[in-house]
Amino acid sequence: MFRRSEAVPFAFVAEADRFRSNVTPPPRERPSVSQIAARTLVGMTVVAGLVGSLLFGMPALQPNPTPGKAQQSSASEGR
């Protein structure tokens, strides 16, 4: 393993723990109108897809009536 030959002074380690940069990052740019519109359109497309899949998928999740019962009830009504 790599071992340092000189000792690190405790003051240096303590100073490194509380060091904070005095350089502030640049302010964030505000999104343009076209970027906001694009994000809104993408969000609405995703939501519409989820709602559409739910609407089309719900009938498939419903239990189907057995065909034998439907034929029996229609046959008994005819007599």
C-alpha cells in the first residue's frame, strides 16, 4: 500500500473539512416559451397515453359472461 512519508498536520485536515468556496455559480437561465410549450406538450402526451390505455384496457379486465348462460337465457325467452 502507498504510505505517506510526511505527516499531515491536524490543522490542515480540520481546515479542509470546513472549507467553502467563495465562487458562486452563475444564475440559472429561465426556460423560453418554446421550451415550456414543448415540456407541456410532452407531459400532456404522456398523460393522454396513460388515460387512453386505461380506458381501452378496462373492458379487457372485466369478466366475460359465459356463452352458455347467454344462450340458455335467450333460448328460454323464446319459448
